[in-house]
Amino acid sequence: MNKIVLYNTLTRKKEELRPIAPPTVSMYSCGPTVYNYAHIGNLRTYVFMDELRRTLKYNGYTTRSVMNITDVGHLTSDADDGEDKMQSAAKKQHKTPEEIAAEYSTVFFKDLERLNILMPEIVAKATDNISEMIDFVKTLCDKGYGYETDDGIYFDISKFDGYGKLSRCNLEDALAGARVAVNTQKRHPADFALWKKAEPNHIMQWQSPWGMGYPGWHIECSAMGKKFLGERFDIHTGGVDHIPIHHENEIAQSEALEGHPVVNMWMHGEFMLVDGGKMSKSLGNVYTVEELMARGYPPLAFRYFCMNTHYRNKLNFTFTGLDAAKTAYSRLRSAISACKTAPEASAETKKTVADIRSAVIAAVNDDLNYPLALGEMWTLSKLDCREVYELAEELDALFGLELHLPPETATADAADIPQNVVDIAEERFAARKNKDWAKSDALRAELDALGYAVLDGKDGYELKKK
Ligand code: AMP
Ligand code: ZN
């Protein structure tokens, strides 16, 4: 097998991947909290997860990937107070937390599909795994790491020697960094909740050895990781915001329980910024994929935009940047897809194509250097032979960008527009290319009657629902 090198946040080094049980690579990715739509920043993190999974698969590994769906326990403050995000959304929208979770999970899965993000082998809801979480907390208490207060069960971070090793902060830093404890029964301000006791009006609650309650957010990932991947696994991913609290706490819980390290490599995707700053509802700069689509950006143009920046670099989102990505992406697809009918390459050009293939594989196997790999695809697109198309088709297993297919001609995802409408639009596009204006006008009238407007561009068209 080819050598794959990945950056491990824990050691701050690139390391060769050496799976515990090859050819399987076991990995866990922190999933979304489904109290709202996933924004494009969240989705950048899942594009990174997809780059990793596709790279592993392309190299012949079998992935056993778990992604959780947080549908309980993620509080509005990481300091174990505030309301449960699910409960607060449910109240605002006059729905149950289950309805909220179902609604936003469905949209999230649709977004993954639109962005060609392959579904992890195992997708697990927190609420389906409560008994595993309770068992986990019980064992931590038995081993002396957990203690009870009036409002819950807490993890005593002073008992765990390695606390802070991922973010490289020591116990004193953690204590100083924690807000002055609201809960005076906590032994240390940075101790975190494993289990919270529920007030009677709390909507989601389960029977436990400590009365009715609900799990802390961090325990979900530790318990589901153990359930589906066992006491040691290869890779854990998430966004960089998870390093100092969520993943530090996961390490503390899991290693305290098992008595040894559980995750071999920790990998984190850098943040997406908007106009150079943080995304926030109050600034009105939190976008969803659906909003991008409504503004005429195909989801895969956004995927291309993400893949063009290395996952460990910050990515600044601007509409100017996305416009440039959309144009470049469309040009790259045009050039490559046109090669489907090009003649066979000369022996010399075949060698160039083979060298490009090797360079792409070397790039992605070097800590997922997809920007470099895309640069190679641009070099490829300058050649004019059938092998260009064939290689892009083969490498789509890595890129998931459909570079071998003609550029998307409609702004909306084809799946959102009925197939008969897409067919008429395509027929009309062909008629226009043949300068058959009468037929083109007749088909436009047909689209109009079906409720769709068509806007012609230089080398394509946009189809819009009226
Ligand atoms: P959440 O639903 O808040 O748990 O977040 C889901 C995933 O998105 C986590 O892995 C976060 O680290 C990640 N994430 C949140 N905000 C951003 C952002 N602006 N850019 C990239 N990833 C993000
Ligand atoms: Zn997690």
C-alpha cells in the first residue's frame, strides 16, 4: 500500500498512518448538533472528513467511519450551563426536540449528498445510545474519576494526569481559563459534566442511577466511539474549535476509563471565516448551501472552493472568492469533459498523463494536499486526448467533483428540479447551439407553462422556478 502521511494534532507532527487492523481504518467524526441548519463553515469540516475518507478508500483501505448526530446534551454554553440547544430550538419553534432533530438531520443529509460527501458507514444518534453513556459514567464514578453534585455528575480533571495534552495547556491554565464556577459544588472550575440531573420541566430526560437526567455533550462521543470502534481506533476528526474543550474532555473520559490512549491520530479542520471574521447570526453572514444555490452557485462549486484550500489553513469566504471558484470550476469541467471525444494520446502524452496521476496521488497522500492535486488537474486539462477524460473519471473517487462531466448548466441541484423540466431545458440548450431558434422558443414556452424561467448565459443557462 502507498504511504499515507497525516498531521496529528496531538503530536503536532505529520505521521505515517499505521492502521490498527489493516486494511480497515477506524475513525470517528464529531457530527452536527441538529438544532439548526448546518452552515457553510460546518460543511467545510465535513468536506475535510470526506477528503480523508476518499483518500483512504482510494488507497485500498476499508473505512469504518462513525459520525454522531447530537440531538441532546449540547448546552448553549460549553461551561455546562445554559439551556440544551435542542430544547431551546424546540420551544422557539413550538415543536418537540424529536421533530427539530428529524427536520434538521434530513436537511443535513441532503447537504452532504449535494456536496458529494460520502455517508459514513455508521451514523449514530445520541438519543439512541443513552444506556451506553450511563454505563460509561457509572464506570468513571467507580474508578474515582466522577463525582456527584446536586445538579449532576462531574469529571474530576485533577485525577487525570494527561489533562490538556491535546491543546497543550496544563492544569493550571485550564483552571485559570475556566469561568468562575457557577456551580460551587464543583471541585475545580474546569471539571465538566458527564451527566446532568433534569429539572422537572426539562423535555428530554432518562432514568439513571442518579435520578432523571440527560448526558453531557462530551460523553456522547466517548461512549459512541467505544461502542462502535472499540477501545482503540485510528483517527478522530473535528473542527479546530473542538480541540481545547470537547476533545480534551473526550480524551480525559476515554483514557480514564480504558487506562490507555484510545485514539491514535487526532485531525482537525481549520475554520471558515466570512469576510475575514467570525460567522454569526447577528452579523447576518451565516449561509447555508441552499442559500448559495438560490444565489446561483452549484453545490459542487462550493465543494471546489473548499478543496482549493488546504484543510489546515483558514478559508476566508467571500462572494467574490466564490464567484472566482465557480468560474474556474466550470472551466476546468468544460476542458476535461470535452476530452471524452478527443483522440487517443501519443506515447509521450500518455507518459505525461501517468505522471500527473502519480503526482495527484502523492499530493493527497501527503496530508490531504488537495489544492496541489487540483493544480495537477489543471495541468491535465491543458492536454487534448481521451486519456484526460479517463483519468479524471478514475480520480473522481478522490475529488468527488465530477470533473469529467460537462459543467452544471442549471443553478439548482438537478435533483430539486423535476427530471422532465431538466430534459426540456437540455433539449432547448441543444436547439440553441444548433441555432434552431423556433424550436428553442417553443421549448422556452413549454418551460414557462411548467413554471420555470430560463436565463441564457455565454456557455450555459440558469433554470429558475418562477
Ligand atoms: P456543531 O454542529 O456546532 O457541533 O458543529 C459541527 C462541526 O462544524 C464541528 O466539527 C465544528 O468544529 C465545525 N465548525 C463549526 N463552525 C465552523 C467554521 N466556521 N468553520 C469550519 N468548521 C466549523
Ligand atoms: Zn464529538
